[in-house]
Amino acid sequence: MDNVSSEFHLVLGYAQGTLINEDGIVYRPFQIFINNMKDRGYSNNSIINYGGHVHRFLNYIHRAFQINEEQVTKDIIRDIVYSYTSYLVHAQDAENIIAREIAMENNKTHKSSYSSLLVIDSAITYFIRLIELNQEASQNSILEPLFNETQKLVTNFEKIGRKKSSMIGGVISASLMPSERMKMGVLTHSRWREGQKLQATRSFDIALVTKLIESATNNRDKAFYALLAASGCRTHEALQLTLDDVDAIAQEVELRSPGSDKKRLEGLTEAEHDKLSWKGRATYLTFLIEPFKGLFFKYLVKYLKEERISTVNHRFIFQTFKTGRPYFASDRSSRIKTFKKNAKKAGVDDLFGISPHSLRHTYGIYTLNYLPLANSQYGMPMPTVKILMGHSSITSTEVYAKHDTDIIKAQIAFANNSIFGVKYIDLSEVKRKYHESEIQKLNEEAERLAA
């Protein structure tokens, strides 16, 4: 989006973290924001994306205050921040007068999807919280009230609570009644709040994973999807796999930090180096589950023989087809688009919140709740799954604890079929039958592939 009326102008690039106004005055909060991302190890690509989202937000707020032409109050601040969602999602069709006027000025016709708001929200929330903590505000800036007005109105208790609240709570917590704070979400819209929750928890139906893998049009993507499903690794961990990390004979895979060995970085351009990322793992080992483990090694061999260019100067396994450069440096949105296309072919009707990362959720849910164990029990202990997932905190693992929706459905069906013959329903029997059914599906699929 090119802003017609821009208070803040970018100098050099987002990685430099410099915005200036019409008078050439540097906007310090944005510098703090960019430098903080660098200190925390954000990739160059993430810094560029987050910087762009915050830059556009700042210019929108500036222009909205100009249009409003009223004394800035807590209600005005609230309305302006709320209007940004309308601007993003509805563009020139926005019902909000300010949002529609700015969209017309900027000739904004593209309408952001609700799912894309998650990243925009993360960037703006990060910025607002950081500025609050640093108590920084640009002097002589029309945006000063956005930060200072709130600081005057909130109590010390609310200031502490803001660190854990949403952007709305942080920016205009004093403008909302307590009940309203519970209902309103970041960038508003209850529909968005529902989407945010779904986006954060959406997994892939394990019964369709093999079909997903087979739906890919090339061996690279088949091996990539199979590795995610077999190991539960993060997407960037799989994409940054090197030839030294895979033992095809022992059928083992290790996941190591890009900085663990200088050899891993050989042959990378500066731009590719900046796109490397690593969230950290408790162990470099992976624990691969079938039938996806077998599929990974099957398609890996085919990919290495038939598709991968062996004369490149880097050792990353997954490449782009046209250039042979590392696949991790490719466009993320394009990878997600391809994944959704394959998911649709595999039989997934609702594609909202689906991405390669969904396979990690599937692995976590399966190993924590349904993985058959030697003691005739199902599901590994949470501390064990924490290791499998590479989590640093057990809190991250807890989200994979399966709610009993599937088991409840099985219990209802069991009760209905047995209503005239059984007085009491044995839940352990229901669970056993459920697990047997799921295992049977996987076994049948494994037999089909082996045939």
C-alpha cells in the first residue's frame, strides 16, 4: 500500500529501523522496535514483514487523526484503532467512515483475509507493548496521544496487566469497561477472534495425511510433508535439513541449528543467510512415526535421484526447482498455497488455518493421545511428548492434549447401538474400540502402500 498522506517515511530499509517525518525527525519508537527484533534473533524476513505492518499502521493512525479533527480523547483513540480492521478487511467498502476515506485516498482495493490479520496483529501488538514498556513516545508527533493518553488514564494495576493483554487492552485499556475488555479482540471483530483461535489450534486429519503426501505433484514435496508428519518438527527445521542430517541406512534424522557447524552455511548468499531461523530444540534427535517415516525415506530417495540438483554449492536437501537454491529461502505464502492445493485434493474441505505447520499439530495430538504403547496404553506422557516436539516449556505441549470430542462421539454411537442390551457404558471399552478403529485405518493404508 502506498500512503497518499504519510507522516513517516522509510529511510534505507526496514532492517535499518529508521522512520522520519516531514521535518526529518527520526521516530525513535520504531528504531527501538526494529533493534529489539534484531536482539531477539528475528530473521531478516520477519523484521521486514513486521516493520512493514507497523509502518503502515502508524501512517494510518496519523491520517485518521487528521481526518477526525477533534480533540483526542480515549474514545477517539479507541474508535481509530478499531477502524484499522475495517480498513484492512473491507478497504473501500468499509462502513467505517474514516477507514473508507483513507482507503479511497490510498486507492486500496485489496481486502485482507481474516487469517492474514494474525500476522498483522502480532506485529502491531509487539510494537505497542514494547513502546509501553520503554515509555517512549515521539515528541511533537500527532501519534503521541496514542501512547501518552493511555498512560495518563490507566492504573498501575492495569499497566502491569497490559503485558499479558491484547493490543486493544494495551493501547486503550482505559477506554473499555471490564466486560468489554473480555469481549473485544485485537483489531476487533468477534469473527476474527474465532478465526484466531482456530488458526492457532488447527491440525490436519491424521487419516488424510497419507493422501496429502500422495497428492503432491513432486517427490520433494512428498518427502517434505512426510518428514513433518513423521517427526512433528517445525517447518523451518525441515526446510533447513542438510545432507549430513539424514542417515538413510539407519533411517534416522537429526535437526540441528544452522549455526551449529560452519559447513552448514557454506554456499549461502547474504540474503539466504538472513532468512535462516531457529527457534531452538531440547534435543537434536527426532522420533519418527509410521507410516510417515517409511514414506519420507521412500520419497527422499526418489527426490535425491530424480529431482535434486547435485552440483549446487550448498548442502541443504530441499531446493527450489528452477534455481536449485535452498527451499527455505522461497516465498512462504507460495508454499502454503501449494500445501492447501494438495490438501484439497486429499479431501480437506475447510482449508482455513491449514498450512504445513498443521502436520506438527497432528503429530503432537497423535503422540500425546493416541500412540499405541507397549503397556497396552495409548498416548505418551506429556513430559515425553515435550521432548518429541522440541518444546522448552511443558505449557507449549499442553495445547495438544486432546479434548474428548472424538471419544464422546464414539461413546454416543456405542450407546445408541447398545441401548437395548447394555445398562452401563464402559468408557474404557469405548476408548479401546476407538483406538482400534484408528489403528486399523493406518494399518490398511500402510498395507495399501506396501502392495
